[in-house]
Amino acid sequence: MTKPVLVAGAGPVGLTLACELARYGIPVRVVDKAAARTDKSKALVLWSRTLELLDRGGEAGAAPFVVAGFKAEAVNFVAGNRMIGQVGMGDVRSPYPYGLMLPQSETERLLEERLSREGVAIERRVELASFTVRRDGVEVVLRHAVDGREEVVSADWLIGCDGAHSTVRHGLNAPFAGETLDADWVLADIHMHGYPFPDSEAAVHWHHDGVLIIFPISPGRYRVIADLPSSGAEHPHAATLDQVQALIDRRGPPGLVAYDPIWLASFRINGRKVGSYRWGRAFLAGDAAHIHSPAGGQGMNTGMQDAFNLAWKLALVIRGTCGERLLDSYSSERSAVGDEVLKAAGRLTAVGTLRNPIAQAVRNIAGQVLLGLTDVRHAVADTMTEVSIGYPDSPLNGSGLRGGPAPGGRVVPVAGCAPVGSGSAPRFALFAEPTVATADLLRRFDGLLDPEVRPGFRDGAIWLVRPDGYAACAAEDPATIAGYLERL
């Protein structure tokens, strides 16, 4: 029997999508041309909002990730010998008020284990060779590296989670608009001693030559990222440990000594994005849809949140609970987020790599003033941890009320309570007083509503919250909520 969903790519985005679909009972097939998951640290941080969404799936929720990771609780900004300011994450309104430093290899391992518990095995060394999108599905040619055979399969839906060089994106002829920045970048995962900050704090050093960023991975182990003038090479050579130490000596704090490198690499920054994430029966997610500067560490998280967004909608459509128009909201919602992430990452990169001495002086003064303001620090922390992400312009937004989250706004999870969207079916939740009216809503929409009515935000009002924890609409009249659900 053909699986209704074929996921191309078994990185964090494809694995997240497959895990979500599998827990909703949707048969899914996952293929990847790589022989094994990555053994490199690559994307290094899971932010608060991603952990909240991971908490909805699996028996232990986000706990295995937290146990395996290392909590980063602040970022320090330094210019020369002067402290510009610090952004702490302790006041972020989340059960996870920190950045969880976890090598991508570990994130993939934990997602693979979660997927395996759902009874789904990744098909490795299987390449998506070509495909044709039809009105009622997708015909795909898969090439098996072990014996060279080609397999023709039919799927109802194809999801391209196959990275920056996506075969799915190329097959759709989806324009990938943007630019490549004219600079080389060094990446080094190394051990160091002499780090002047606590190991739970990252540091961004603004130097007149460029930027030096240090992320803690675990006690004594760090990631160092720095920019260099362009070599003109399409694929710059990886730096040596001596070159990394020279960059640290010049731009970083005194007395910091690097040794025992784990991974040395180089890269060039691309800022690119597709215009649409949906192409009929095919979708794009993660790096297949958007790539940008690593400044802020948002890339993998943005891709995983693409997957969370798409999975519940696709499951409701496949189950026959909702109409296919629900899927159109995926592109509009996530493309808007992608635009904002692309702009923010570009701004951070531009600020950190200023070359003009006057502009650098202005940046340093402005940074010190702004980071001295509590509201600014909180806003930066909320943006960094991605708890500020929402869908204010979503086509799914209904009516709103004062006194609670606006339509498209995140509903803050409560520690110790089951997150909205937990369980084996994608269900909306009612936040209201238990009344005859809410009981009637539960009866009428038993396949779409969680049977548990949660404490309301305001007396006499009902908030309807989506399976991904964002407000859908709010009203004092239960008929308005019923009308919204009927339209789905």
C-alpha cells in the first residue's frame, strides 16, 4: 500500500515532520540519499519555542533533548575591552527559558529514536531522482544506491525537506531568490581554556576587523565563528587551528587558548528564499525553502517550525476532518516568518561586520544604550528564543477580544500542564469556563476539539487555540466559535 506522504530528507526538518505525522497516525515514508545521519555538530541550538513544540510529541516530550543538551542562558556583547551589554533569557515566558546547546547529530539521533518508536524506519541511500506533481498526487522515481534499481511510487503528498540544494525545489522550478555575501566565514568546534564568561553564556565580540562569536557547547567545548575578507573562492578552505587561534588572539578576550579541534570548516553566507512553500501536492520546508546567515542560530529552528506548522494541517486534511484549503495557510504563515528571519539575520550580520570606523563607533554607543533598557533586552531575548513568532496576518485568524492572546498569537505554555496539541490527533483547544455552551461545542466538534476545556483568559469569553498553540479566534458568543470550526 502506498504511503500518502513521502518526505524527502531525513535531517532535523524531515524527521520532525515525519514524527508529527506518525504520531497523528498518518502513514509516512522518509527517504534520504545519505548512508547515515550527520556526525557533525552543524546547527547547534534548540530555542525555547522549538522545545515547546517538541514537548507536544512523544511520551517524554522535550525532556530527552533537555537532558542531552547544555543550557545557554545569556549572550554577552563586547567591543574591544568594553562590555556593551548582556541579553539574558531567564525572564522569557516559557518552560524553557534558555537556548539548548545540542549538536545537530544529537538532535537527529533523538528524533530518529522518536520516529522509530512510532514504527517508522528511515530509508537511507535512497535518492529522490525525479517526480511529477499531478492534481491528485505525486508520482516519484526513487533510486536505490545499494543495487542501483529505480522504484516508481505514488504518493498523495510530497514534502521537500532535502536542504539548500533541494531536488524537490529544483524539480518544481521554484525560484530561490537572494544573494551570496562577499565574505568567507570560519567555523571551529574546539576545546578552549581561559574563557572569561560562565560556560552558560555566549559572547559576541565586535572588532574593527570583523566579528568573533563564541557559543558554549558543553563545559570546555565551544563553537567559534568569524568572518574574513573574501578569498574569491566558491568553496573556501577550512581554517587551521593556528589560524583560529590567531583570530581569537586578535578579536577575542586575552588568555583564551584553543586546542583539540573537533570540526574545522568554512562557509559563505547565502540569503535566499522561495516565494511559495506550496506547489499543489508538493511542499517545501526548512533549507529547501529558505537559507540565511547563521547569525542568531535561527535556521534549523525555523525549519523545524515549518514542519510543526505543516504537519497538523496535513493530518487534518488526510483524515478528512478539514478541507484542503487549510493547507494554503502553510505557505502564507511560514513564508512571512521566513521573510522576517531572513531580514533579522541579515541585520545582525551587517551590524557585526561593519568596517567603517565611524559606523562601528556609532554601533557600539547605540548598542550600549539600547541594551541598557530592560524592555529592549526582553524584546531581543523573545526574538532570539523565537517565542515572539506569531501569525498576525494569517488567513486562519478569526475574531479577537481583549484580555487574552490576539488571533495568531502564541499561547504561553504552562509548566506542568499538557501542551495544547499533545496526543494522537491534531485538535484545537477551548480556553473558557466549562458551561452548557462549551459542552455543546465539544459534542458537535468532537473530532476537532480536545475534550479538556482549559481555564479561560477572561470571564464570559471563549478562546479557540490551534493544535500548534497559537490563538485562532476569541468570542463571547459560542456561535462565533462554532462558525469558525464549521468553516474549517
